[in-house]
Amino acid sequence: MGVHWLLALLLAASPVPSSVPSGPIPRAERTAVLVGAGDIAVCGPGTEATAKILDRTPGTVFTLGDNVYPDGSAANFRRCYDPTWGRAKARTRPAVGNHDYRTEHAKPYYDYFGSAAGDRTKGYYSYDLGGWHIVVLNSVCAEVSCSVSSAQNRWLRADLRRSTARCTAALWHHPLYTSGKDHGPTADVRPLYQTLYDNGADVNLTGHNHNYERFSPMDPWGHVDAKRGLVPFVVGTGGASHYGFRSPAPGSLVRDAQTFGVLKLTLHPDGAEYAFLPIAGRKFTDSGRITCH
């Protein structure tokens, strides 16, 4: 028996150490969940019903502003938000809305969420999750400017240049794209959207109109752009109330104005699955997949 043959036999019989990974990392191990909505907390059944969805859905919770109604007082956070969505506070990354700013320039909002809400003089910040870069911006432009030359936009440009993620989602309150009847498109946020578009961002989540709407990928000027556009969602369905729709805006694909619920994004390094999760007893849903640029 040759030495080389014997050595090969012994190596073949030896088990591969369990600590050594074999093959690519399973896809499930490289995912993360981002779940939430905007226009959330009144002391009523809608808010409690959406909070129950969060109770059974693991992941990072986002809010899209107007966290409490009718204003962002400490009492409203204590009475309406904390007993409901507050159950997920430790895993929440919030965005600020105009109703939050109705009280002391949103001081109770920043007090409630603490460092998770970013610098209280800015209201914008970013983090990485599941291979994605998540940017949370302040669309209350009368309080924190959204202009091309603003500190917020300069920060955004620098933040996007630093990111090495293939996929980027941007979250804020006021939508650039909406068919909502109560609030039209907010042109003030277009410079932020333009910066995101110029830097290859993929998804834009907003609230403000109390309904659900999903658009085709859109450029900053109202045109469908399947190659470079961001996919805008309006998810103002956190539980406060319902707003109706006017005629569908260009690019609008799916609309619902009768269902409270949350949007769940399952994030992969190259894209995401999205699913609107309705409250118990309601049937409307929407789901699909987004592939990043």
C-alpha cells in the first residue's frame, strides 16, 4: 500500500470540523425585517390593533411621523402611544411628523424616543440593517430645512457617499408622491428625493395621508423610471383615521383607504420582499419584491 494512497484514505475518513463553514451563507441568515407605519397613536382601537401586529412580528420597527394625535404632547405619548406601539419601543427607529412638532418644537417626541430619534435639533439620522442602508429624514421643512443647500441635504449627500450598501431606503413623513385627497404632494421634499435618486436609492416610505399607496419606481419630477427610480410607499395606516383618494396620480399602482395595518419589508442584500399586513378582520393586502439598483 503506497504512502500517498494511505494518506488519501485517512483524510477521506476524517470528518470536516463543524466550526468550518461550507458553501455560501444561507439566505435566511443575511436578512432582516423592517416593519411599521405612520400616523399612529390615538387612544382608540385602530392603534391597539396595529400594535398587535407588531407584537407578533419580529424586526426593527419604523414610524413615519405623526406618532401621536392631535399633538405631540407628553400626555399623548404617555396615554396613547406608550401602552400600544410603546410595547416595541426598544426596537423602534422613529421619524418625526408635523403633529409631533405642534408641541414645543417636538420636544416630547425627542424626550420619549431619546437617542433613537437622532439629534433633537435635526431629526435625521441613518443606520444599517440587513445589508441595507436606512436613512431617516425630517420632512417638516419649516422646522428643519429640506432645500438643496440645507444642512440636512448636505448631510444626506455625505452619508450616501459613505455608505457601501447596495440597497438604500429613505423614510420620512410628507410624501412627494401621493393620490391622497386630504394632502397633496409635498414639493418641499423634492430636493431630498433628488439627492436620493442621484445616489441610487431604492425605496421611499412616507405617511401624512392616512391611507396606503404604492407607486411604480419614480424619478423626482413625476415620471416613472423603472431603471433608476425609487419605489414610493405611503403607509399612513398606523391607526389614527382614514383619508380618501382623489384621481390616481401618475405611477400609482395600489391604493386602499379603509384598512389599518403595517408594511413589512424583509431585507436582503440585493432587494426586499414587501407585504402590507392588515389588522385582524380586514382582507386588503399588497405584496411583491423589489430588486435594488
